[in-house]
Amino acid sequence: MGIQDWSDSVILVTVEPEPDMSDELKTVTEIIRHRNKCSVVVDFSDAELVTSSSLAQLLRLQKVLDDHNQQMVLCGVSSRTRGVFEVTGLDKVFEFVDDKFTALAGMQLAR
């Protein structure tokens, strides 16, 4: 769990369940602001619920990554949580893959 440097250019974040998720995403955003050239994989496999606060943090993180021409991929998202993204229209904003291995492999190939 937590925030891990997967490589020099990729951070893997296994988000904590709410209410800690928002704070964790805020920390990742600060890391990215200082590192510039780093993409992010956010693994939701340990989190069943996402709040509006965490959605706002995800949008902030996406904005920072976009500003640095980096990408973010969400993975391990349960059908319940995916429904929240769909209802809010955020399923069009974020990229989703099934699991962290697929996400990490995709990022390594994109480099």
C-alpha cells in the first residue's frame, strides 16, 4: 500500500480507503509538482468507495500531470466505484485499465 517509485518515471499509488484517499492523492500531487517528469498509476484495488473530495484531488492531480505532459492511469476500480466515475462523467476524463500490471506495462511501453 501507499506511494511507491515503480521506476524513475512512474509512481504507483495504491490508494487507501476513504477517508485517507484524499490526503494520499494530495501528497502525490505535491510529489509530481516537484518531479515534473513522472507519470502515475493509481490502484483502487483496496478502495471500494470514492468521495467527492477524492474525485477533486484526482482532477487536480490530472491537471498537474497534463501541465507536465505526463499521464495517469486508474486501475483496480470496482464496478461500484466505476459507476461513480460514469455518473459524474469522469470516465471520459480518466484512463482506466483492469489491473496495475497492465497499467505499468503500458506506461513502460509508452516511454
